[in-house]
Amino acid sequence: MTLELRNVVKRVGAETHIFDTSLTLASGGFNVLLGATGAGKTTLIKLMAGLEQPTSGEIWFNGENVTGRSPQRRNVALVHQFFINYENMTVFGNIASPLRVAGLDRREIERRVGETAELLRLTELLGRRPSELSGGQQQRTALARAIVKDSGLVLLDEPLANLDYKLREELRDQLPQLFADRGAIVVYATSEPSEALLLGGHTATMSEGRVTQFGVTPVCYRQPRDLVTAEVFSDPPINLAPVAKRGGRIVFNDAVQWSVTGAIAAAPDGDYTVGVRPHFVTPRRLGADAVRLDGRVLLTELSGSESMAHFDLDGRVWVAQSHGVHPYEVGATHDFFVDIDYVAGVGRHASLGFPWKFERNLPSVRRPTPALGADSFDVLSRMLGISKEQYDDLEARNITGTVPLSVQVEPRV
């Protein structure tokens, strides 16, 4: 089952909302649209649903041109960021509404609603009205209405954005299981890179109406095609700074320089922009070749087991993200260190020059240590959704110190 966008363009008046876009989306996993507010995710979803028509280009579903077809004739299900339920109907009535429109008999409706309600843990709530439900229960009802149709295309437009953190985590964990065996093409729009990594599948990064890259999610994250894609797929934002390449050295300023070899040394001399993801900027030297930076701390954050420091680096705000609690002092100058193996760079006009080196650059947690006890891996496995075989595969390829938060193991590409 496939959905194809062939040279789709959407203009409104003199403005182009979606530039020339060609994508092929398949069933068997999530297809994530990742981008900031205004990137064009919702417009693209409306085009896929038939709620809007492209200015030019075509949309094909399973080998059939559906460009001019109405949503009612496309067998599509759509769940919005602002969940919508019929206030005058019970949960049962809300879930059953598309089946009644389709003309199914009562027994089939009861069977499908019962199965879907059990899947989403709504069985005990079928007699209630939306006003009697929590936010999470209302969103699960909206999801149930989308699932019960057995649609070939399911479009989820930031469906968890308005829920509190705990409910978001709970439903996000359930989503892959809900659609695992349904054979539908699932498109999920989000502005959060972590959500794309957790859902896996394939990701299309979007910026200002353009798809900047599309591919297997971890590959897009580790190997961004250009600086725009790297910025879209970074949270906290990627740290950027201008540098100059002079022979075999990279010069940031008079105090910060480092030597390069190989393909980087062979790149033309000139001005470049370097990018470093925050979790490769640390308060301690982790390698002999690490570059030291002096930065004045502007703000500190503590999130769970991680510390973040926002610091001024020659007039630019950089972020360091590291495990543990670190004694940063706001207003003081601290040493920070950057592993130059994970510095990426681009020239003024092309993504040539420095190779993007994000091969192991996944959000991570500490591996279990003996102090955690014999059952520590079981705890970690449940938390991350990885198997022992996946963990061993990471170990065998020397991905030391981290395991990916995505359920997908690093592919051999």
C-alpha cells in the first residue's frame, strides 16, 4: 500500500505554501512529518486527505490518481491536534459514527467498536459523554474513531500536542502498537525531534514549505543532508558558529583552533559554518583530542538525569547537554569541551567541505552498570523498547556508552 505525491505544489494567492514535493509513503511503519510551526506539515496533510487541492501535481493512492477525489471517497481517517468529539453522543456513539455513515449493520458496528474500545482501554467509558472524560480519554476516543474505520490512510496531525506530559508519553508509547497490524499508511506530524525518533519508521523533515530530506528516521538524524535539516532535527537546537579553514587547521578564533586530516584537510580553504549537537558539548574532557571552549554561563536547566547549560560563546548562545548534575554558576566562565569527531560543517553555498559525522549521534541514556543489579537490563529494555539482541548488536559494533531511544537499531547503511 503506497501514497505518492508527484510534484505537488500548493499556492494561495501569491504565496507558495508547499513547494514542489515528491514523496512515496508506504505502510508498515510510521511516516513522520517533522518541522516547526509554519513548516507546512498541516497543509501537506490536508492535501493528502483531499481537504485541499494542489495547485499543480498529483496524489496517487495504491496506483490510482485520487487528486480530485473528495475525502469521503478516499477511505482516509484524520485526527487533529485539537481532538473533536460529538458532545451529544456517548463514547460508543462517537466511535461508531463513521461505521453508521458507511451503512454497516448493528452487529458489525458493535463488534468493531468493542474491539477498538478494548484496544484503547475505553470499554468502561463507552456510556459516558465527552464532557465526562479527561483530556487523554477524549483523545483516545478520537483515535478510536479513526482506527475503527480500517482506513487505508491514517493522518495524525500533532495528535498529542495539547495533552500533558504524562498522557503524551502514555499515548505515544501505545501508537505504534495500535497500528502495527492494520496495514494502513500512517502519517504523523510533529514539531518534536524526540517524537520522530521514538516512533521510528521514516521521516520527512520540513522547513518553510519544503521537504529537505526523507528517509529512515535514524539515518536522517545521524546524516542530515544540509544545515537546515540538521537544525530541524535537533532539540535542543544545534550549536552553530562560523569558522575558517586554513590549510590543515580550523580556526574559530585566536584561542580555539584544531588540526584536521584526510578529506577535511583536502577541502578548499575558506569560511564555513560548524554545527555541534548539544550532547557533544560537555563540562569535562572526554577525549584527548577534545577542543576546549570558554563560555560565560547564562542559564542552567536540570531535566531528570541531565544538566543543560546555556553559555555565551563569542556573542552566540550555545548549549551543553550532559548526564548528571554539574555545578554550573550563572554568570561565571566555565570550561566546555567538544569532541571534534562530531563537528559538522558546510560551506556558504553547498553541503560540501566538512563531512557530517553524526553516525553515533542519537539521544541516549547511560548503559546499565553492575551497581544497578542483575535485572538492570530488563528495566532498561522495558523503558526503551529494545531487545537483548538489539542491545548486543550495538555492543558488537562498539556503540559504547549509549543505547538509542528509538526502537530501531542503527541500520547498516
